[in-house]
Amino acid sequence: MDKRKRWREQEQELVERWNTAAVRYQEVQAEISRQASAGSNGASQELKLKEESARAEVEAVRRQVARLKVEFASGKRY
């Protein structure tokens, strides 16, 4: 029973990380779009770095979700 509680906590933390990373990535994309529509010559270097960072975080969380799915499918969870 202790394992299940710990797993659920891990899954909830992962969901929170996913939501945070996705919102951050969407905000950066919106800011880039605003700059592009304002006639700026593309995104600034700072925005490009923010975008790469946000994309890397989303990718890291996606890989962790994939690992949990494999554990679940193989019977190592629940």
C-alpha cells in the first residue's frame, strides 16, 4: 500500500511538472509571435534561449512519462 501512495505522489508531481512546462513553453511561443507580428526581425537571442529551455523541459518530462508508462505496462507499477 505504501508503494501505491508513493507512486501516486510521483505521478501527481509529474502531472504538475508537465503542466508547468507546457504553460511556460506556450507563453514563450506567444511572446515570439507577438514580436513577429510587431514587425521585429524575429525573436531576440534571449527569447530563443528561453524557447530552447522550455522545449528541453517539456522533452524531459515527456521522457519521464514514457518511462512510467513502460513500468506500468510491464507490471512494475500497481
